[in-house]
Amino acid sequence: MSPRPELREAQTFTAFDRHFGRLMMQLGGGGEGVHLAAALVSRACCEGHVCLDLGLWAGGTIADPQLGGRCPPLDAWVAALRASRVVGSPGERRPLILDERGRLYLYRYWEYETRLAAEIRRRARQPAEPYDAGRVRSVLQNIFPPQDAGGTDWQKVAVAVCLLRRFAVIAGGPGTGKTHTVGRLIAAIRELSTGPPPRILLAAPTGKAAMRLKESLHDGAGRGLSAVPDAPTEVFTLHRLLRPEGEGPRFRHHAANPLAVDWMIVDEVSMVDLALLAKLLDALPPEARLILVGDRHQLASVEAGSVLGDICRGLSRAGFSPAFARNLEEVLGEAVPVSASAGELSDCMVELRRSRRFAGGSTIARLGEAIRRGRAEEALEELSREKEGAVVWIHGPPQTRERALGEWVHRGYGAEFSRGEPGALLDELSRFKVLCALRHGPAGVESLNPWIERRLERSGRIEGSPTRRGPWYAGRPLLILRNDYRLRLFNGDIGICLRHPAHPEEGLAVFFRDPAQGIRRIPPFLLPDHETVWAMTVHKSQGSEFEEILLVMPDHDSPVLSRELLYTALTRARRRLALAVSAKIFQTAVNRPLRRSSGLRDALWGENDGGAGEAAFASPAKDE
């Protein structure tokens, strides 16, 4: 169990948290124990936790004068909550739910978690409609030619698992071929279809991730799947797929009005929160197949939950259960690893293991593996090894660090952004990006964006002085923060503000890349919420890739700094990575795994994960 957390700052709690705590105490009785527990669970959900683990907080101090100074002992606290009218047991409909393991939920999160776990377990147990084994083997051999290196082709295994199960997970790190595998799965589904064309829906959590998936599938189809029907022409965001009703959390598609789909494939699932995935499963017909794709080691969703990590908690790299291994061998025509400890749910999962983006012996690959495994000393050694190679470490006195940052910005943003062809400038913006761990503070996005603007202005790469031009200027890159389906702009899209190359008299407009139209021009006043994006947070960068990355970390520790944040930032880089960070802060982050309190692991795997509540309130999302 992790050390007991202490909230040292009164502002950790919002006015809403305190008010909710008082309201629960007034409605249900139970005294200060209920007041404090309700405020804590409200705060926990805002910080990305699904529930509050009372055992981690019992007897701890709370530095908030309105909430008292100390949490009660666990037994007394549980007794006070059980006696309250607003606290129920699992299955009851009360504002707060307390389970047998001392986890306190807001009712809606308990319901989301319970429904999601039950539906995943049902699909994992339920066999899919059988294909003819010989025909599947023939299709797989056609789609996956023999490998020169020999050994197990895990992409081929992943497709076979998806064909044999009603629920499946394709996990894997950067460059392991997750999208490549999805493309071949779609090809196999269509070749094996004997009736009406199967209804295949593709989705991702953000517009940027959806566009990347669509582009990758079409690029892959052009690199060796010419004999296979084209991939689906559209990739939806999950919100667009489910169709929100008004501004609230309700969707048009749900259990009573399900989606028309036979195969539902969701990419970048690490970014999907508990509530959204639960609502997606509600909207799937019972017989539909569900395939989840993502990197389980990346940062969790901004909202509550770390769903992919919880689902993959029992993923077995040792092999499949003996019975399922026999089924796989029949359709693959080759042996697969067998593990006596594997079960129905772990049989639904495959982790792709070979990265084709980075050579196994490259510094980026070694550094990423050391970070992922939490080996701080080994990771620091890798960071120290190269000075001007694939990984560059920027550290030292403030003046040295600022000079190095300026050189990287000058080299990375080397184009003249105030004029030129929009498509070429958008390509430049996709080549290099400054990433920040924080939004606020000297090393945060809000400070670095104007700092970069001033440097680029002095070098003549953007237009004018901020005091003269205001917020709009030729060369300004913009990040869209909210989906606008009318304009076909999505959260995560990047555009650039320019005068039209052929008609400069028309004034400034913002240009975006569009798969159908090439480049689109949109007046600034029509744009949904947006911000300047010379620098962006690591969280906002999920679903994107760049040739080179400059990651800027703060000089002080923060709960936001975690192993997953470093790993996610590193995996945004295709070729080169620079880290501006002190040795102490780097090691602290590598040693800090992000843990979110949740009961989903137990509900799926039937075992208590002692680290479920570690690093309470240490959610990177809240600096967004």
C-alpha cells in the first residue's frame, strides 16, 4: 500500500466539493465522517479516480479548516457511512455507494463500472459465431505472408483472436503495428463474409486520433493490401458516433436505440474514460463484436478511470489457455504459447511486441523500456549516454538550459511561418513540437507559447509585434479544443493563420488540412474554442506524432509528473527527442506510476490489486 496521502493545501478542495460534503451530511446524517468522505470522493472523481479508497485516507490529515484536521479510523469511518441514509451498498440506489472493500463511489460511477465489467465479462465468455477453420487459415496465410525472421507473428495471432472472440484487445507500444493489424483484420472480416457486407464501425476518442487512424488505414492499404477491399471510408469520434443530445451527457444511441453495427473497433482506448466506454457498450447490440486497440502504458483519460490499464491488468504474455490455444492453432496452422494460468478474459488479449519504428537497440527504444518498467537509474544512464543523437538531455544552470531551448526552438521552427503555401507550413508544424508537462508555471504551456512567439518574431518567422497585432497574426498555429461538426473541426486539429497566398487582400484566415478537400480556409471568427500551439501539453499531444519532440519539465516536483507522462511524451517522437529536465525530477517521475482508484480490475479479474489506490489525486489531467 502506498504512503497515506496528505492534502497540504486548502485549495485542493473546491467550493463544490465542500458544499457536496455538507449536503450529504445534512441529508443523510453521519456527522463529520460523512461530510469529509463525500467531499473527498467528489474531489477524487475530479482528479480522475473512479472511487475513494477509504483505507488509504483513514487516520490521515486534511489541511483544510472547513473539513477538519484528520480522517477517522477506518472502522469508525465505515460505521458512520453505513449508518447514513445517503450511503448504500452495491445494488442499492443511493447518492453514495460503499462496497465491501472500503471503496466509496458516487452512484453514477459505481453504475458505470458495474455495467462495463458485466458487459465485458459477458462478451469474453460468449463464443463468437464460428468460421470454417480451413477457410480462416487460408485467408490469414494470404494476408500475412511468412516472416523472414521466423517466430510468432503476433499481428497474425491478434487477427485470429479477434475472429474467434466476441471481445478482443489489441495492445502494443509505438510502432508495433496496431493500425496495420486493424487494417488486416478488416480485410479478413470482409473476405470471410458470406452474407450481406459486415457493418464495420471505426472510432477514436478525439477528432485528431480519428483522422490519424483513417489516414494510417488508407496508407496501409496502399502498401500491400491491393487485393483486399478498401478500409471503411469514415472514422468517427466516439461522441459523434453516439450522437449527443443537447449539451448534457445523454446520447441518442443507447440500449433501447443501439448502433447498427456488427464489428465495433475503437482505437486509442487509453484516452477513453469509464463513463464514455460504458455508454458505448450500452449502445452496442448484444451480438456485435468489440475490438479495443491502444497502448496500455500511456497516460490515462482526462476524465475518471484508467479503463484500458484496468482491462489489461491480467493480460498474460505467457500464452493462452490450453483449450483456446488449440482453437488458435487450428486456424493459424502453427503453435502458439500456452499458459495454464490464462483464462477467458486473458484469452481475448494480444500484446504486439516488436516495434518497427525504433530499432531494438536504439536509445529511444532502450529509454522507453526503462521508463515503462520504472527503472530510474537505467533510464537516467540512457539519457546521459548521447549528446547529439536520437535522445538529447538538456540540463544544467538556468542560462545554459534557456540557451539550449532557444536553439531547439530556432532549429525546430525553422520555416518562415508568416507566408507561404498553407499545406507546406502545416507539414512543418507536424514535424516538430514543444511538449510541456504542465499548463501553468514557468515551464508550462501558458509561459512557453508567448516565449516562443517572441523569439520567432525577432527572427522574422512570424508577423509583427504582439502589442501591435493582437492575438491574430500571420504564422500563428492553432489547436482546436472543442469539436464542431458543422465546420468538421475536431478537438486536437491543428491549423495555421495566414493571408491567402493568392489573395492577401482578403485578410487573415485559418487553414486546416482536410482529407477530402486538401486544405480548407476558415475565418477566425467562426472557430470553436482554440489556443496557440507552439507548445502543447503532453495530454493534448495524445493521438499525434511528430518527427522531433522537445519535452520541457518543471524544476519543481508535481503530482502531474509520472512514468506514464514521460512514456507518452517519448512515444510522440518518430525520430528524435530532447528532454529539458533535471536528473532529480526525471528520476522522481520515472519512480511515480500513475494509479487511479478503481474497482474495475477486481470486477474483471477477481483479484485485489494493492496498487489500485496509489498516488491518490496524482492525476496529470488536472493541469490541463
